[in-house]
Amino acid sequence: MYRVRVSKAARKRMEKAPEDVLILFGELLQDLTEKGPVLPEWPHYSKLKKNKYHCHLAYHWVACWYHEADSVQIEVYYAGSREDAPY
């Protein structure tokens, strides 16, 4: 089991998300908790840089997270518009 933290900024951006995207975001958080940072079954999942990953929640919505090797902590540092994503 992993501990997943969602940044304040990511939470604030998700307040603007449609309900179907919020449901997927909840499912992503559950998968991160249970399976860890590597989730190739998620749409457009990819490793961005060392210890950074992302996937699409919908066409215009993405989530990005960070995981330090040998740690049980995962931080979702961005969730929001694909156009504003930090990658």
C-alpha cells in the first residue's frame, strides 16, 4: 500500500472538473494507493522524467504524480487541464 497526497493546487483545479472526471480521479487515487506509481493500464500513461508520471483522465484533463524510489509516498502535484500541464 502506498500513501497518496494530493497537492492543494491540484485539489483546487479538480473542483472545476466535471463529475465524470472526478470519478476517474478518485479511481486513479485508489489505483495509486493499491498498485503504486506505475499504471500502464491508464489512458496515455507515461513516465515523464525520473520519478514523474502522468495519465489522461479525459481528453482535456490529466493528472501528474511524483514518486521517490524506495518510498511509499506518492504526490499528485498536478490535476487539471491538459493545456496547462507542467510537462
